[in-house]
Amino acid sequence: MQDNSFQDCVKCTLCTAYCPMAAVNPFYIGPKQAGPDGERYRLKDKAFYDYALKYCLNCKRCESACPSGVRIGDIIAKAKLDSGQFHPGLREMILANTDMMGSLAVPFSPIINPVLKWDLSKKMMDGILGIDHRRTFPAYAGQTFVRWYKKHAGKAQEAFSKQVYYFHGCYANYNYPKLGQDLIKLMNACGYGVRLLEKEKCCGVALISNGMGGQAKRQARVNLASIRKAGTTVLTTSTTCTMTLRDEYPHVLGLDNADVRDNITLALRFLCEKVESGEIKLAFKSDYRKKVAYHTSCHAEKQGSWIYSLPLLRLIPGVQLTVLESSCCGISGTFGFKKENYEYSQGIGEKLFNNIRLANPDYVATECETCKWQIEMSTGFEVINPICLLADALDVEATRKLNQL
Amino acid sequence: MKYDDIIIGGGLSGLLCAISLAEKGRKCLIISQGQSTLNFSSGSFEFINTEEGEDFEHAIAALPSRHPYQKIGVDRLPRLRTSVAGLLDRAGIRTVGENERNHLRITPFGALKQTWLSLAEMTHFQKDELLGRVLVVDIRGFLDFNASFIASSLGQMGIQADTCEVYVHETERLRDNASEFRSANIARVFNGYTIDRLACAINEKATDVDFILLPAVFGLDKEEPARRMLEKLNKPAAFIPTMSPSVPGIRLQRLLKQRFISLGGMFLSADTVCGGEIVDGRLVSVRALNHGDTRFEAENFIFACGSFFSNGLKATQDKIYEPILGLDVDYEGGHGEWFAPDVYAEQPYMSFGVRTDKRLNVSLDGKTLENAYAVGQLLSGASPIKSGCTGGVSAVSAVYAADIILNQQ
Ligand SMILES: Cc1cc2nc3c(=O)[nH]c(=O)nc-3n(C[C@H](O)[C@H](O)[C@H](O)COP(=O)(O)OP(=O)(O)OC[C@H]3O[C@@H](n4cnc5c(N)ncnc54)[C@H](O)[C@@H]3O)c2cc1C
Ligand code: SF4
Ligand code: SF4
């Protein structure tokens, strides 16, 4: 599938002026050249500029800036997959196969988590794999979300007259089941049962960025089949999974999802719209007091999903909210874990980190899990998904009553 | 999703309108599909070209009745101009310029141009204020600013102008990626001590000159680096715009957006408004591409979508149309008559735009939409090149529409 939007480029270079990577890395040719300019050359030779494409964070801030609607990020992501020059090594396999690594690690999490923190193992990963030793690995959970769901929550969901599905993603499943649990707590209190898809695979975002297009497509097909089978709303809690399922599948992998795209939606959007229309009511604990700084992740910026998060957070009476200027944290999924990218990654995030320090909040709220790792590691401030914040502040009994349960 | 006012387009006009409304406590949403033409701004806003010594009102009186200034009403313009200057000031944007008449600025080609408001750091002077002996500073390897060209243009006007080339190691490093040695990239390295070292290098070469002219590559996020540069120079100095992207323009865009957000405004970037719902002569909601079936509802809607460049207007071989709702558009003739053969001449298509009444209300199939307004470059009837009214039309129409909305409350 050829993306012809590159022909709309008017060569204004605004994309490059707003690209966070071009701002810190003088060797990156920037979105205009890597994207629409390069695409012309690539019509002749697929490998054109491919040495530079690895720097692209897929943050899509170039697309947000482009006055002509050129899908620059998509063009670059596709060129990366098509060039055939990216041969994923062991490191890429490990970083990109979040599903496989998660399934292997969770049963051994009591051993693996401390080991990942050892200086010695960090040095070994750095030396052997090229994973930067200054990185902190996200901890693995003791039990996957799916296992917990089957044991403790699945049965109870059948009692609800209204039902939605949940695409939990790798992070909720392997690293932080509380996110999924909190979603269920919220939805149940509002009268919705939450089901899991028949089969769920990692959305594939890391496979795409690490040049493993074939595997990404196979996983995407499994997900789309399950989403079609569900035939109704499928909620998500990660902005990146959401963007991948809704936009990268058609634009980068060439898989048509038009029939189900609108069924896939961030839980925050679903909740916000239902609250606005009066279908759902939320009540919060009167003694919940937190100073919160909201960080607009790149993919929340691209999808505009923050417009649903902010009104919900503002509903909590005890939350004092600051909205941080939208800027990239620099991690970009697996990108920042690679040794050669560490300095760029931290350089890009610096502005955001400073703004967070200035705001000095109890929590930074954001819907992106990799932003969480990056911000926690770089600033020491605790990062929380707005879903968890809403669930923590929720007065469950009062909410159930308001929703006539 | 419900708001008081929804503004479509986040350029100069959309932002000024939204800020005016938000300052009065209204809950506003801007939806904008990409960066606006502010990012190419010279750092000066034009209002109207005048004869030497003439004030704005004379020149405006001569405009045809279809011109936005005439629709708004000549009497209202002085007050609206004052409002615009105040809005910019409260956004932390320092400008210079009189309310009633033009000053001059120097263009990237070394020509003198009339203008209304300029950022304080840009060149601004009156005709009789000669610059004396001038030094035009070039940065080594930077191709988007041509000091010799500027110097020779100034020379032709009888101003004695020399050039010099300077560099610091930070700019030399940028040259490794020659094609991206652009204004915004340079501005990122011009901070703190880098500026001081650059100023030293310039001061050494500026011993027997009266005035220094520099490319506007200082202060992408805030004015401070530009101000610091001027302070560190031993002689009076000012900036001339470079080829785009424009560093002062990017800063303008950012500061206005920040001001809007600090007032509680919501700025939804990267999205395209693609349709709306009309009930009983009122626009009740619009839709945006990324948000599927979500309806964005508001009491008022302001179309600030710009002209052809920003896709506020579109053209096919046989018609010109407004792509969101198909609003009524003023244009004349067939495809062949839309362009003048001389590319530097006033182009007929530049005065095409969305049709409005005197209250800037738009219409659809001849029926007025009473709660929908058009502002900025989207408006029909301006003649930007001939009369030099681009920034002025965008700014005053935006504030005027906000006034109308606020007066209804
Ligand atoms: C290269 C260039 C240089 C210029 N330099 C100067 C100068 O130095 N001084 C001066 O006074 N004037 C200058 N102008 C004129 C300038 O256009 C006006 O001054 C003014 O900034 C225009 O503002 P605007 O808000 O009306 O439109 P624009 O700046 O065009 O903004 C329109 C916005 O609406 C958005 N939009 C359009 N359609 C949709 C949609 N369907 N959904 C969502 N968003 C949409 C666009 O993406 C854009 O962000 C220049 C223009 C250009 C093109
Ligand atoms: S911002 Fe868009 S139009 Fe401008 S150079 Fe980049 S891709 Fe081209
Ligand atoms: S996606 Fe982000 S990193 Fe990649 S070119 Fe665009 S702005 Fe730059």
C-alpha cells in the first residue's frame, strides 16, 4: 500500500522544526527529508536514507505540525519496514517481543525483578546486548492480569446487563495488573461488565519500530479477528496500543480496520462521553487530596485523547490539576533502552522533566506506560494512569447508588 | 463534548479570538489540523499600506465595501487595534508600533516595508530615522539569510552597509547536516554563553558602525535569547527575518497557545474538523477526524481556518469551496481568471473567501448561520498584497467576532 500523502508536502520544514529528535541530534536528517523527500527517492531505491530512519521515535509530533496533512511518521515507519535493511538482533527480539518476554518473566518475577536491578546484570545487559545500564527495567508482576481476571473477576462480570470488552495490552498484563483491575472497579461501579477478548496479542508497536513487520501483521490479524468477534466497544488504557490498533494497522501495516476502528476506544473517552451525556455518574471520596500534573504523551497529543482525560480528572474535587506543556519524554517505547540512544532520549525529555520538577506534584498523570518508566526514572516523581487515579479516588458505594445498582 | 465556543483553526485569528473569549471566562476549544502561517511570520503584522505620512484611516476609507475592514466598520478599527496590542502584551509578546500609522521594517531582501506592529526585537524605524553606517551579520554556512543581498539593497537606498561573517563552534557542528542548517536548529543552540561568545565575535567586527542587523534566529521558545543578544552588543542592533521557518513566528505561535491554555482553554492539535450538524439555522456541533462519532457541541463556532495554504479553502478545476460545511464562498470567474499571469501581481484568488455579513456571520445556501462566524484569512474581500492587510485583517476580525459573542451574553 503506497501512502501518497507525501505528494502534498509544500516543503515548509515545519515538521523538522517541531521534531524532538532533530532538536537534539544534529545527525538526524529530520522528518521532511526522512519522510516525504525520502519517499520520492525510495520509489527508485527502497534503502534510501535508511541509516537515518532508526532515529525516528514515531512520536508523530511532525504530523501534528504539518499544515498539509502529510502522514510523515507513517511514511517513515513504513519505509523502515520496507527497506529490508533492519535486521533485528537479539536485543531487538528481546525488547520487541513484550508478549513472549512477559510470559517467560512473570512466573519468575520474584527472582527476575531484583536481578534486573543489580548493577552487575545492568552492566551485562549493557555490554552484551547494548541495553543502557542507566535504564531501570519495569518490574514484572507476580501474576498476570489475565490470570487474576480468570480467578477473581471473570465470573462476576456476567451479572451486568451492559457489557464492554477490554484490550489490556502487555503492560497491564505483565507489569501492572492494577491498571486492569482499576478499570474493572470503575466500570463495574458504573454498571458495566468487562470482558476479555477471545484472543489478545501484543498490539505490535515495538515489533513495528524494531523492523519485525511480518510478526506485527500476524499479531494484528489475531487482534482484529477478536475485536470483530466482540462486535461492540473495546476499551483500552494505553494511548500507544490504541493508536496502533486504530491507525498503525491501516496506515503502516496495510490492514483494513475501518469496520471496527470506532469500536476501539480509550476507556477515558468512553467514560468522559457517558458522564457528559449523563448516562454514567461518578462520585468521589471527600477526603482524597492530590496535586496532579498531567503529561500529554505524544500519542495522546496525536489522537487528541487528552481532551477526555482532563475533564474527568477535574471532576475529582480534591485534585489540584496542572497541565504540563505537551512535550516528548524521549523514551519512545524501546528506543530509549538502546545504549546508543540514551543521551538523545534524556536530552529530549529534559524540558518535560524540568516542568515536572517545577510543578512538584504528588503524581504525574499520563496514559502512556513507557512515559511512566522514563519520567519515574528521570525525575523520581510517581506516575499514574488517570484510570488508576479515578479508581483510587472513587467512592464505589456512592457511585453504584448514583448509577442505580 | 460541550463547550461555550469552538474555534476551528489555531493560527493568529483563531488564537486571538479564543484568548479574547477565554479572558472573559468562556470555556473554549480550539481544533487545529496543523501549524498555522504564524510560523512563517516576519515578526511584524501589517495593517494597511499608506502614503507617506498618512494614517491608517485615510487608506482604509479608500477600500471597497467588500473589504473586511469596511464590513467591520472603519470607526471600530482603532479600538480593535488597541485590543489586539493588549492581547499580545498579556501573552508576554512585546511589540512596538503606533495605533494610527505605519513604521518601516527591513525585509529578508533588504527592502523597506510598511508595517503596523513589530516584535520589539525586529527592525522598526520611521522614514527619517536613517540607520547611519550599518553592519549586516551573516552566520557561516547559513543559507536562509543573505547578508550581502541585504547590504546591497540598503546601499541602493543610500545607506552604507557592510557585511561580516561570524560563527561559534556550536553552529559549525550543525553544518555537518548541511541541509538542516535552518533557522530553528540554529536558534536551539543560541542560548546563554553561546550568545555571549557570538556577541564578542560581532563586537570585534563592529567597531566603526552605528547599527548592527542580525538574522532573527534567537529565541524559539521565549524572547530572552533575542534580548540577551541585543544587550551584549556594543552598538544598537535589531533583527531581520530569515527565510522560513521563522523563529519569531514559532515563538509567537507558542506564546499565544500558552496564554490560551493558561486561561483554561483547550487546544486540540493534529485534528481536522470534517463536518457539522445544523438545526434551525444554527450550527449545533462539529465532528473531527480522530474522534469518530464524537459530537463537539458549542453555543458559537468560529471558523478561523485560513486560506488556501491552510486548507481553509479548496479549489478544483471548476469551483472554489469551503471544505467543512460547504459554506457560501465569494469568488468570480472560471479557473482561467483566478490567476494573474504576473506572479508578483495581485492575484484574484487571494481575495476569494468565505462570504459573511457585517457581523461576520457565515451562510450556507444563502441562509445565515446565526451562531457561526468567519475570521482571518478565510474571509473574502481582502486584497492582501495590494493593500498589505493580512495580519491586520486576521487580528481585528478575530477580536471583533469575540466582541459580538461577548456582547450577546
Ligand atoms: C508564508 C507566509 C508568510 C506570512 N507572513 C506574514 C507576515 O509577516 N505578517 C503578516 O501580517 N502576515 C503574514 N502572513 C499572512 C498570515 O497568513 C496572516 O497574517 C495570519 O497569520 C493568518 O492567520 P489566520 O489565523 O487567519 O490563518 P492561518 O494562519 O492560515 O491559520 C489557519 C489554521 O486553521 C487550521 N485549519 C484549516 N482547516 C481546518 C480544519 N478543517 N480543521 C481544523 N483546523 C483547520 C489550519 O491548519 C491552520 O492552523 C503570511 C502568510 C504566509 C503564507
Ligand atoms: S511540515 Fe508537512 S508540508 Fe511542511 S515540509 Fe514537513 S511534510 Fe512537508
Ligand atoms: S515521528 Fe517524531 S521523531 Fe519521527 S520524524 Fe516525526 S517528529 Fe521526528
